[in-house]
Amino acid sequence: MDVSRLRQKYPVFSYESYNWQIQGNDVVIDWLMGNDKYQFHPQLRLLGASSKIKNIPKAIIDNFIFHLGLVEIFSYWKAFCSPKIIVNTGYLDTYQLAWWQDLLLNGMGQYFYENGIDFREKNFVALTSVPRRVLPALVLPGVFFEKSQKKLGQGSRRHPSWYKKTLIPVGGGKDSAVTLELLSNRFWVSQNDVKKTAAFVLNAQKNPAAIEIIRLSGIDQGYQVERRIDPLLLQLNKEGFLNGHTPFTAYLSFLGVFLAYLFGFDEVVFANERSANEGNVEYEGYEINHQYSKTLAFENKFRDYNKRYLSRVNYFSFLRPLYELQIMKIFSGLEKYFHVFLSCNSGQNWCGKCPKCLASFIGLYPFVEEKKLIAIFGKNLFSEENLLPIAFEMLGLGKKKPFECVGTVEETKIACYLSFKKTPAPNAYPLLKLFRDKVMTKEKNWEERTKSILNSWDINHNLPERYTSILKEYT
């Protein structure tokens, strides 16, 4: 549908309300948002959370749920690209309004690019909320517990059940497998030797790889959350309303901090890496990055927002100092995960046709025996001519890098260089021949560049020292 007509027809998108209730052992949350014609009801079910939520003041839970609703807006607003977003269910101060405006413009970059939307105009989207006086103030968790603990004479302890416990989101790919493997069973509570590392999975029924990775890691504590997209949105997609990529890791970040607080963890450790910082294409003078909410820039912004408005839970990414290729090298030594990990968007198997499949194959090939890779992917992807256009883009030869979670252009080149050297007859493979003709023979200093990538350590990260020392053991 025409963007201008949609914006004229649906000028306002509003976030109207949120509600949560206990159903058996679970907590069920739903939101109401939309416009005059279409109303959406996203839902979230927190499995096994009922006993925990009873012990926390309602105002604190409301604050977390209010914020989860804010990040849900992106998934539904995108159908209309309305010029106004009105938050009627909570107050946002000047800092918050600017923060959410920034996330919309940067996190929805791919959506703007693929729909040909010029988002540069002034007041492209006006975000407003109700005045502070209209609704009661939401209680911030950190403030509440600091005050309550001072009354008890316990100094600054923020939550009676927090003992440096770590919660790790698991998506089913190699990055979360590496994070789980390196961190599981590494930290213990000295008082009673209780294991303190746990994992959480979103929509586990659709993600068996994540459940199996958790099991193989040895972690015996996990939490599950079920997210339901309103079917009306899917219907509108079929009818031709606007669609596109949203900053999903931002959603997981708000959810992760909420779960950490709810279940008594004081750290949420993601598995985002240095490679995510590289964008995919320039559009309207801006860098568009499919992985924006996995970048260090977003991580730093979210850490600040979390401390101001959400909690004292420490949020950071364990793999941030490393490139994807370095993580591939670590993962190559974790063979027990080979038959279960999955980074393909198909959700069930490696399709062998998409950028994520090809990126995983190229990155692992230098470090894993070919027969073992073929057992994972079903074939040698270097021989697939239908993947040549994708390889062309991944090597930086096209107009853009594929809009997927793939490595940087430079490390893709290095992986191909290492693969070319490793393969007895590289010229027999169309993809390696493409690399030879278009890249390898035209560029220099391959050995130096290889060492630079594989020995790299980015000092720009938020890892506590104990995590830094663990990660450096494997690099």
C-alpha cells in the first residue's frame, strides 16, 4: 500500500492500556493498542511466574509491563507508519521521549529502506504521552528496594534474593551456545554452593534447538515465555499493509531485565558480538543496520535507560569484544552442539539457501572438518551456484550487505581466504572461485589481516572483570 495514503488515513497510533493477571502457575499479560479502525491485543505468558510476582509491589510490575508495551508498539505501528504515536497509559519524560524516538528511527531502519520511506523529515513521527498528573507514578524497582533495605539496616542490598545470579537468553544459535558453555558452572554462591546460572527461552515450542542447547550445557534451570502476535496483524500483512523488520533484540532486552528482576537475578548476559556494529547499507544519508538493537550503541543506551527507569539489573553482552569469526573458532571446539544448533530462519532445519546458512557455513569451514559440516548442512554450500548472489553481497561486492545476522564484510573475506587455503581444489567450488576472481587476487596482506581478525579484542565493552578473564581463556 502507498505509504502517504496510509499515513493520511491512519494519522494516530495509540497505546491504550495494559493488564496482567495470574492464571494457575503463570502470569498472563495483554496490551491494547491501535487506531480508530484496528485494535491489537498482543499477549505474553510468563510460565511459572505466579509465585514470584505475588511478592513484588504491583506498581513495580506495572512499570515493567508498561515498558514491554512500549516496545511492542513497533510491531503494530509499522502496518500504518502513522505520523503520531500517543501513549495514553503512562507518562514519558523528555529523556524517555527522545530515547524511544531514537530507537524508532534507528531500529526501524531496514523497514524504512525496504518500504522506500523517507524518515528524514522533521516530525516524521511525533511521540507523546499523557501528562504526569493524569496517572499515578510508577515505582522504580531500584528505588523501592534501596529504601526498603535501608529501613531494615541492610545497607544498599537491592533485593533479598539477589546473589550475583546470571540469566542468559538462548535463541538456539552458536552464539548463545558458546555463552552458555563458557559460563555454565563457572560461578557459585559461596554460602551454600548453589548454582546461579540460568537461561530463558521465548516460544520454546517453536525453538527446540534452544531447549536442547540448554540441556547440553548442563544448566538445569530455565524459564519459558510465550509471546502471541495478534492474528489481526498477520491478516493485515496478507492484505498488503506495510511490514518489515523490527528491533527484536530491544524487545528481548526489556523482557530479559523483567525476568531477571522477577526471578531474582541481578545480571542479564546476552550473546551479541562486535560484528553486529557494522551496518548493511546507506540510505538517505544514514547507515541502516539490520542488527541495530544488537550493537554496542544500543547496549549502552539501554544500560542507561535501565538504570534510570527499570532496575539495577546489570545488562551486557558477553561476546561483545569478539568478531563472529572468532566465535566460530570457539564454537568449532564444542562438537556436542553440532547436531542441535540452528541459525536458519526456517526454524526447524538448515535450508541451505539463505544468508544465515551461508554465513554459518563459511565461518565454520576453516575450523571444522568438511564431512562434519556436510553432516550439519546436508551439503557443501561452496558448491551451490544459487548462493552466488548472496556471497557477492556478503563479500561487499553488491549495493548492500544482506539484511541478516551475518559477520562483517572483512571477516567474511578472511573466512573465505582460510577456506580457499584449506580446500585441496578450491577452484572446483563456484563460491570460492568467485572469491578468488573478485576479491583475493585484487587485495593484499591476507595473512596480516587474518591475524588481525582472529587475534582481535575490542576494548569497547561492558564486561565485568570476571567475565573478561573467562572469555580471554578461549581467544
